[in-house]
Amino acid sequence: MKKKYSTIILYLFLFIYLEAINKILMFNKLLGKEFLIVLLFSLSLSCLLSFFTHFFKEKTNRRISTFFVVLIVAFYLFNFLYFSLFSMPFSINDLELANNALSFYEIGLHLIQTDFLNILIFLIPFFVFLVYKNNFDFTKKHKKVKIKKVFLCVCIYMFSILSLNLDKTSLYSPYNLYYNLDALTTSTEVLGVFTSQRLSIKRAIFGFEEKLMLEEKEEDKEEISYNKLDIDFDALIAQEKDESVKNVYRYLNAKKATNKNEYTGLYKGKNLIFILAEGFNSIAVDEARTPTLYKLIHEGFDFTNYYSPEFLSTTGGEFQAMTGLLPTQEILSIWRNETPTISYAIGNAFARLGYNTQSYHNWLYTYYSRHKTMPTLGFDNYTACKNGMEKRINCSWLPSDVDMFNTTFNDYANNTPFVTYYITVSGHAPYNFMGGNSIAIKNKDAVKDLPYSTAVKAYLSAQMELEYALRTLIEKLDSVGILDDTVVVLTGDHYPYTLTEEEINEVSTYKREEMVEVNHSNLIVWNTNNEHKVIDKVASQIDVLPTILNLFGIEYDSRLLIGQDMFSDEEGLAIFASRSWRSDKGTYFSNKGFEGVEVSDDYIAYMNKRIANSFTISKLMLEKDIYSKLAKAKGE
């Protein structure tokens, strides 16, 4: 009789294959020095699944094993597709967000189409299992055998845990990722998909407190004026009982504030129109085709090294631009479910000065839970489809940005000073000329002669609606005589992530890679009185809020934000979901290291520590409701 193999071998092969494929496709890396960790955790899990595959008759056990194989393959495949779409692994905190984003079934179909070959690669072990399943032993085992297997599972798992101690020193070591850091993307790269997902679920259920790495305080220079308030952190620390809150105060107290500068108060008293533009990226801009966008980008402040890092689609981009903090799955979950105070969010900051504030969106008002999060940003007067916008425009998919701008303008034009926040949707995927994108169809003539693929032309066509909407807005502001007294700020929410890297490079002026440079974009900060100035400093969405606060002369404490005023003398920095980063000195890729001018290992270590702290403090500011505590301490 032919010898049959243990089901442990079956499951171990399955896990190692899927972990290796995930690492190659998600991080462009083979299994490296962390292979031992992935192998041991995979082996302990394989042993456990094997234990549950020998309880019943052989036929039933084979069916159970088939179910396990299907479930495991589907789990890894879903995680890969989610990462392909959002540049972050799936987390249990994403359930609501994933439902929102994936409700556009055309995007899901497009994703399956573009990743079809990769999907087949993930399905290979399932087909192999169907062919060779009779070569494995599925017989019912005796109690003693089961006990031995349980003991083996426990021993392997304990050995897996002990192996984490091989490296405790490096910031993103397996040990730190397992015990001390909540960095799901990096954890997935180092510990593997399954272990990282297990930790994510455990932390979501039982909570997890990431520790700040405190630094020595750097004393202010007397000759410099800082964007800093008089907060007695020493007194707050003495009064506080929660050690985590104390550490937040210690961290903020030691953090260096950014300096005031020649642009502080440049726009003091002016109106502000802030536009979060769906899918907007610099590849959409052309001097002849989009003259309004081109003019606003290159006239006045011209930000040449600006990035819109993708963090969980539009909601991540919105959070960065509106709060100056970094988003993760857990941070966004706290934001929408616990609705904490966010003092410096644009609506709140301007409302305290007596500004009239309102926000508009031309899609569902509950999308990404905006009916909960808008008030935290200071926009109680929020109008979108299904809570009033449908009475003004056609809210059928896809609604027009031009229509939204046109029908809402009179709400605020005669009620100055005002802050108006627009969240556009006309630039949304899918990018085709079929029924899924009526805006692309509407503007097709503007791009029909361009030498690009259909998806790229459809994207550019959809972005034409933003061009027409801006043109309408500028004309209306001018017609009522408030153009000179109004500042227009526009940032994309994320790059057009349903376009492939190859499609983006069809129209890009330089070759972009998919981890950092696909996020390179344009920022508009424009007023008729601006003199042209090129800003080469690296910046990103989290820097938009502090830059606006400084330009409008609003008193704020820059230590309470992760982003920094782009006109300050601090080194520029853009942070990405993978914990890659770009500074004025070069780019650090999480999967291959630093590229740029020659820098020391200490510089790279310092920057990685700073970025880890930035994620941690962003979470703690909301989780511990720090803004509310500070406002209470000031008697507000």
C-alpha cells in the first residue's frame, strides 16, 4: 500500500507558498532572514489544523481539509487584493471602510481583471490539492495520537515565540512588531500575513497600547518666534493619573515647535475654499487641456515635491489633510466611532475666529461615516446626497462637481468670512467609457485624440470635470467681487490607484515606482495676490493643515500636529503607509533601504524612530482625547 503523507505537510506547504507569494507580490521581496519566524508560526498552525482534520471518518475529514484549504487560499487572496487596492493589508478595523469602498462593484471587477494572473497564482495550491489530496492521510486518529499532536503544536508555538528574541534591538525587528509596535504593513512583511492578522484581531478585541519612544527636550531659541502656545505640560503631568497620557504630555513637551516665518498671517482674514479632489494627481494636469488647474498650480506657490500618500482610500486622505495627523485602520476607527475632539481641524480652527463654515459632498452623506466625522472637523453644516444635495443636483452615479459648485455657491458667497470644504467625486474610478463612469463619457471629446490607453484617457476625461468646476468657481468668485479675498486650496485624496503603474507612467513626465513616487502630486494654495515662488521642500497631505493655519495667522501649537508648516525651516518629510518615507535628503524604501545623498545610519535610525512615534502619537491624540484634555486645562 502506498504511503500517505501527514496533513501537517499539506498545510505547511500551503502556508509557506502563500506567504512567499504575498511577500513577492506585495513587497517585491523573497523570504529573507525572517523566514525562520514565518516557518515556525506556519508549522505551529499547520499542526493545529492537522489536529482538527482527524476527528471523524476519512471521508468527512477530507471534506474538512478541503474547507480549510479553500478558506486559507481565500483569506490570503482577499488580503492581497485589498492591499492592491488600498496599499495596506486588511484589518478587522476596516470592515466598515471596506464595505464602503468595495460597494463600487465595477472597481472590484476591474481589480479582478487587472490582477487576473496573480489571482491564478494564488489558486495554484488549491488545484494541486485537488489532484494530490488522496496522497494524504485523513484517517481518524486515536486519542493518544491527538494528545501527542496537541503537545507538538504547543511546543512548536512556544519555540516560535522564543525565536522572536533573536533580535530585540532593531526598530522593526520581529520581537518589536510582535510585542511593541502596531505597524500592520511592516508586520505583514516581517512576520507574515497570518501572524500579523492574528495580532491585529487580538489587539482590536483586547486593545493594544503602543509605547512612545521619548526624547530629550530641545530648548527654544530666544531669537525665534514659534507656532507654540503656553501649555504647562509639567503641571499636566503632575496632575494626570494615566501613565499613557503622561507620556503623551512628555512627548509633546519635548517636541520641537516649528518657527513662524515671513508667510505667517499672509492670508489673515481672507476666505478659504478647501477642495479634496477625488483621484486627483499631477498626471491629470496639462497647460493646454486644463488651463485653470495649471494656472492655480504654477502661479503663486508652486510645490514641486508634494505627495498625497494613499492610506485607505479617500477617508485616509481626508483625515491627513483635515487633521495634520497620520491615519491607520485603528485611528480611523476611533475617529468615526468615538468622534473625539480635534481642535485644530480646519472647521474648528476657523470657527473659533467667527468664520462661517460649511462642507459639501456630491455623494452619499453617510459614506465613510461622514455624518459622524464632519462635526469633529468643525462642519456641523454638512450637505451631501440623501441629506439635501439630491434636491440641488442629480445624485445618480456619477454626480457632477460642476453642478455641486454651481448650486452651493450662494450659500456662503454673501456670508464672509467663510470656510467652505468641498469633497468631489467626479474623478472617481472605474476609468472607462462604459456605463460605470458617466463623467468620463461626458468629457470624452476632450481626450479622444490623446495617445494613451483607454483607462488613462478615461481618467483624464473624468478629471476634466474638476477643471470645469474650478473654472466655474473662479468666475463666480470674481463676479461677486470676493476673488481677491478668497484663498483656494486643493489637494488630491490619493493617487488613481485603480490605474496600474504602467498606465500611470504612460502620461507621467518621469518613471514612477509603485511604493512612493506614484503618490507624487500637486498642491494648490492660490490667491490672486500671490507672487510666484517655487517650494522644493518635500511635503505631503499632513502638512496642509499647519501650513494653512500659519498662512492665516491662526494661533496654534505646532507640537500637537504631526504635519508641519511647509514654510518653516524644518526638514521636509512625506510618510507612506508602508512606513517608507521621503525627506529632503532622499527616499527610504521599507523593502530595500535608503536612496539619495549619503547619510549616516544614525540619520536613518532617527527618521524611522520619528515615523514610528508619529503613528503612535496620532493614535494616542484621539484615543486619549488629548485635544479635549488640553482645552479643558485652558478653561475652554
